[in-house]
Amino acid sequence: MRSKTESVLNILRKKAPATVAIFNKGEWYSCYDDDAMIIASEIFLSDVGLQRTTLGDEEFPMINLNVGQYNRVIRDLLLFLRHRVEIYEEINGVYCLTKKGVLGNLGDFEELVQDSVELAELSTIMAIKLIGDDDSEDNRISISFCNAQDFRITVAEFNDTPHFSNLENCIVSMAPRESLVFKSDEMKTPERWKRLDTSLNRSNVQKISVKEPAMELENFRSEVKSLLQKKFQAIELSESCLLLIRTLVNYMQLLDDERYQNQFAFVNYGSTGFMHVDSSALRALEVFSITYDQDSTVEESGSLYEFLNKCRSNPGKRLLREWLRRPLSDLRRIKERLDVVEVLIEDHSSRQVLYDDLLRRIPDIPLLSRRLVQKKATLHDCYRLYQLISLLRRFEEVIEELKDFNQRFEPAVKELVYEPILHSTSEFKNFTALIESTIDIEHAEKTGDFRIKPEMDKNLLEISSQLKAIESKAEKARRSMMSKLENESLKLEVTSEHGYLFRLTLKDANIVLKRKDVQIMKSAKTSGGVYFSHESLESLNGEFLELQSKYNDVQNYLTKLVIDTCAGYVAGLQSLSDILGVIDVLVAFSTIASSSINTYVRPELHEKGTGIFELVKCRHPVLECLPNLQFIPNDVRFHYESENEDNKPRFMVLTGANMGGKSTYLRSAVLTVLLAQCGCFVPCDSARFSIVDGIYTRVGAGDYQCKGVSTFMAEMVDCASILESATPNSLIIVDELGRGTSTYDGFGLAWAISEDIIDRIKCFCLFATHFHELAHLQDKHSDAVRNFKADTYVNEESKLVILYKVMEGVTGRSFGLNIAEMVGFPDPVIKSASEILQSLESSLEMKDFASDQTDYDAIVGKLKNTDKENLRKAILNLIPANI
């Protein structure tokens, strides 16, 4: 007893920070000290289960967990609280480590968290290193990502903007949940670190500061290469990438686990061919989560991902998330996806076979791959992969029919899905032969028990013959019992626990329930019938179970060989998972377009820089599906095709009352672009536009107060990213810029930023605002700016009527009191506000009001006359340098 207590105390004293130690007590689990407090306060949100216990001479808080609580605690600690978890069990009177896991390497806890579709994202860990001094002109960074769920290591090195907008785009694409940050003590100024910190905060990445270890370059190189697949062994890595990868894999505890040797693919991250999408855009467009701002007209909706997720398999669901984070900007590849989606819509029968039958039968390939690598796979897992490979032949037939359905789309179908499926079928021919020659498939389909074929070993063959002899005797006993019971429905079943049993349906169960010569196996009673034994079987089952045990002992070695051989196909399984994911997502896109009661059309896309943007009757794909909501579509037109460089309408100033639909209008337009460049049909009557290389947003009045970022700071960070990174081929949406500061400052910023977008960036921009004076931008930039408004009118009862139609013009007044009345403000508040407004308009204070209006006119006049360079300098002066 004393040694167990001492081992617990020793473990608690020596365990690393952020590690939770859980002790297996047999029927329950125990945690002590800070670990017990964390579980009580952060998982159960209650101290009811806390107790006090004495270990040696010390008193500790303790919490006990049953099996259900243990499962929940493991998931929450790993996936959400991001702690390391260690499980200790008693061995020879002391507690020893038997299981361990961390978010990036779940290892021994795979079974508890495998049903999480987002697990691959949650398991990505990142390391980042700034290269050069703070005063360097090149903001160069080196990054590495590692994901032990899909066995990929990704690296990148690039020069970034001052506010790390390219890094943020990279983080959005790779979706890490933790970042190891190398922070050198020799940096001269902290400005770059403040900006990096802000970028990581905005991306919701947990930061872990790490020290740069002494460089042992050749040791690091050999350790890293030991994890890579053989075809990547010759890759040369820079010193910074080598340092990052080695630190990552060491942090994730991969180096000490021989199961991961030669399993990882190596990927060079590249942004070419992909649209720039940062975390601000994902939030603003509600791609993965829901947010609401002042113009929201609904109380309940879903994210874009939830709407699009018609995928039937886990590989498809994961790939859909990846495509939404990384839309394409390569016209050829987009058209290729759209071609396949269009032919799937036209070929109804092929689409239905894929959607209703084949895709739903795809297992979780990455999970099975991990089980093979971690030596946890069974013959059943190998058989599931065999079934999948067999299913590829059916995929091949259906996709060949799809390829031949319309010759116009044949090249796209052939390139994107048909040839990859053929390649996978060919690649796994030997795998199929391996399974068919080693696993006793007939026996498995008959009994549910997976075993090695007896022909593989002389001893197995001999034991198998003896087992077949027992089976014949058991069948003879069944016929004898069937005669006694006078019931021909009697079945013979075999279980690993009891051996052979008789089974009757529940309808006929009364025949045997009162017989004294049978033994009812209550533990085996199911809704499918009642299981029972008889002395004729009991005499056989002793010998059967003994022979079955010997068979299992003999076949264990052969089973290990089979599973090790199957593990050699992990790289091919990764590729197969990718191609089946592509098919699943494209089928989901075609299902959405073909099943919608509203019109979905194929977008007409043009090369970058051709200056086209025309959406007819554009709708929001998520909001239009809400029940009891009649969605009003709108046009978005401000394209140019003129040879006159100065005549390029590209900037829309949108004014209108709150709740008038401005935010929905902006989001509808940008989501149309996002969907189209993912390869999906769009919710419009027609859509044509030039390819966009990036989506930049400043939407809503959100802040990050818990991370030290105020509303104004959030606005400025978004604006800094827009002004640094947007190009003439980008699409910008701005919604209510300037709400986080004083009225005059807000208006000045809105004007100055608008001018910079119009004059310098020269891209398409939708700018919704309550500063009606911004409409004067059209006076200064008549060829580039167009004024639109969300139409409303006040009826004869002085009630505001919102039409949700966007039309040319400018809203001439604010409707604050009308909106307050519509949303149910108390009448006394409305009346008081109205009286104050009337007083201001009719009293001497009207002079101040008039003066304010004069000030506005003066500001507008001054801004109109300010040259471009001075205006740009004013913007930079207004944006804090350390954001």
C-alpha cells in the first residue's frame, strides 16, 4: 500500500505543466491536486464531486470518475482544453504509465475521439519563426505544420506584409489550433512581435513560446527524415524549416514512437492558384460559425458549411472544409470542377447511385490508416479496406458512364475523377490479392469472426479440420433438437464466448423456456430471439473453445505479418481518401443545385483583370432556406468592359436604414463569388464575373476584448490588412466602418480608406455605411463610384416600411427612432427620444446642429480637395503602428 501511495506522489511531483495524470483504479479513475480542480471547474463546472484525501503526510483534493465521466474528461482535456493526458495503472504494486496523448498525437485515445469530423483540423500543430531583425525591410517568416492524423508535414517560407496578412491566410488554409513561437531575445524592438501576436489572436491560435535549442543540424536532419516516407527522403530542408519540424515532432511525441517511422508525406505550402481568405473573412461570411450584427434580419440560421455539407463520407466532409478555406483562383481548375458538377446535375441516375449507395459506404480511411500505422488494426479493419477496394470497381463503372454521358464534359471528368480512380484500382490490385489469399472471408461472412485462412499454415489447417468436425457434430445436434421441438426455424449460432448455441425467434421462445434439459443463455437474449444450450452442445463447446484458442495463438504471428504488409499501403490510402473526398464534395454540390426549389446556375467566369461583375437576382444561400422567410433577391451590377481606363465603375456606396438588408446584400454577393470559385453553382438567375484573387472584409462591430483587441482596433487591423494586401483583382466589402471611434474620426477614416481603394487599389468594393456624406465620393470619382440604397419609405401611419430592395440613390436621413419602434423599444423611451429630437431641431440648439452640418460640409470639401498622397499619409497616421 505504501509503495502505491509513494508512486502516486512521485508522479504528481514530477509531471510536466499542462499535463493531467489519471489513475486507473479498476472500476473507476482518480485524479488529484490541480488535475482534480481543473476537471471540476472547467469540465464539470461544479465542485460537487471533489473530495479531500491524504497521500502520505499531505492532503490533496481528489475526484473520482466512472467510465462515462472518464470518456468525457479525456475528450474535453485533449480536444478543447488542449492538455496532455497520461493514464497510470497499477503494475506490481506501483503505478506505471500505460497511455498518453496530446492534441497533435492522440495515440492511445484514438477510439474515444475518432468520431469528430474536425479532428484533422484540431490535430494540426504549427511552429513559426521570424527571420531577420525587427528593423528589416523584409518581414520574412518560416512556418511548419504537422498533422499526425493524416500524416502530413507542411512547410513554407515567405516575405509577409507588416501586419502578417499572408500568415493569416496560411493559418486559415491549414487550420492549426496551437502554434509554437520561437521568440529570440536579441530582437531590437517589439513591434513585429505585437503584430504577430495580434495576427495569431485574430486567427484563434493558441500560442506556446519555445526557446530555440542549440543547433545539432545533422542529428535534427536524421531525426526528421526518419519520419518521412521514402520518396521524400532526398528533400533538402533549410536550417529554419529543419529546426521547426524537429521542434514540432518532438513536441508531439512522434520521435519516440517507432510506429510513425517513414509514414509522413512532405508538402511545400503554396498560395499560387488559391484565393486569399483570412480569418476576418471567414467570420464575416459565417462560413463555419454564426455571428450577428445590427443589420441581421433573422434570429436563427446556419453556417455556410452546414448548408453545403451534403457529403456522405468523412473524407468528403473534411475536404469540403478545406475547399471553403482555400477557394481556387485558377480559372482552368474552377471550370474543371464546374464541368463535373454540371454533368452530375444532368446525369441524374449516376448522381443518385453515387449519393444514395456508393459514397455512404466509404469508411473513415484516415482512421483505418492510423490504426494500421499504430499497430492497432485488426483483420476486420483490413477486410473493411478490402471491401472499399472492391467498391472502387463500381465507382469506376459509374464514373465511366458519367464520362460518356456528355462529350463536352468528358475531359474534366477524366482528369478530375476518372483517371485517379483507375490509378487507385490498379495500385491496390496486390492489396486485394493479399486479403483474398490470407483472410478466411467465407468464414468471416458466415460467423462474423475474422481469421487467417487455414491453408496458410500446417498447424492451422489441422486445427481447422478438427473445428469443422465439431461443426458437423453441432449441426447434427441441431437437427436432433429440431425434431424434439418440432420446429424447423431452429438455428445454430456460434459465439466467441459460449461456442455453439441454438437460437429461436422470440415468437417461438415459449417452446424451450420451460424445458429442463436446456440452459437459457440470458446474457445472449436479444430482440432477434432467445439463445439456449443443450447437453449435446455443451460436450462439444469445451473442445471447440479450446481449439479456437489454439487457432488464435497460432495465427497471431501470421496476423501481424498481414497487418504490417497492409500498413505499407498507407500512402496509397491517403491518395484514395483524397480522390473519394473530391467525388463526395462534387456530388454534394450537384445535389444542392438540383434539389433546391430556387434557381442555382453555373457562373460564367472570366480571367482576372477583365473587370466584370454582374449578379442577377442574387440570393443568400443560407438565409433563403429559413422557414417562413420570403427572401428578396437583388442585382449586383458594377462591371466595366470599356477600353477607357478612367471609366471603371467599381466602388459601390450603399446607404440605408438598419435592418434594411445591407449586410445580407454584401454577404450574398461575396458568398456567390466564394461558392463559384470553390466549384459550386450559385444562387442567382445569372452570374458572371472576373476571377477574384482575394476576399477582404471589414464587417460588423465585433471586438476581441478577451484578447485585448477593442472594436476600433479590430476595425483598424482589418483595414490595415485590406490596404496592404488587396490587389486590383480583389473583392472588398466594408460594412459600417468607423463605428468604433468618434463621429468625425470615423467619417474621416471611412472617406480616406475609400479614396485609397478607389485611387490606388482599384478593385471592386461594396461599402455599406451610415455616413451618408460618403455619397459625395461620386462627385469626385464620377466614373468609379456608384451610389445605391436599401429602399424604404414611411407610410401614412408614420411607420417605416422596409422593402429589402437595393436601388440607385442615397438615403437622405436616419431612421433610428423608426427602427427602435419596430424592434419593440418601450413607448416612453421612444416618446422621450422623439421629444429630445424635436427640441434640438426647434430650439436654439439648432444653431449647434447647423454648425455641425457646416462642419461636415467643410470636412467633405476638404477631403475632396486633398491630393491622393497626403490622404494616404493621413490614413497611415490614423492607423496605430503597433496593431
